[in-house]
Amino acid sequence: MPWCETCDRYHAATAAPDGRCPVCGSPLAGAVAPTAAAAARPGIPWHFWVLLAAMTVYLGWRLVQLVLWLL
């Protein structure tokens, strides 16, 4: 959480993308560069994709069953 020593208050990371306080302009302690924060963001886990594939197969089969039941 970015902290301004001069203003003695916390700032949202999105409020100060350049790492400076929006009120007084002094550097924020604990500010992370936007490129480093984006690179540190983890991707979607592999088991999410497995679950999504299984759900697609299951719902597809249920749709086939519905069509056969209607005919």
C-alpha cells in the first residue's frame, strides 16, 4: 500500500501510477511500478481450464440428451 510520508496517509495504487503523491508530489513509500505489478500478476491456473473443458463436455452431453428426449 503506497504511503506518503509528507501527508501521512495511504493512497490507492491506482491513484498514483507514477509513484508520486497526488496531493504533494513527493515519492510514495511502498509504491510498485505498474510494469512490475502487471508482470507479478499470476495467470489463470491450469485446473480452471480443465474444469471449463469438463463443464463444456457435460453441458454438451446434456444438450444432446434434451434434443433426443424432445424427438
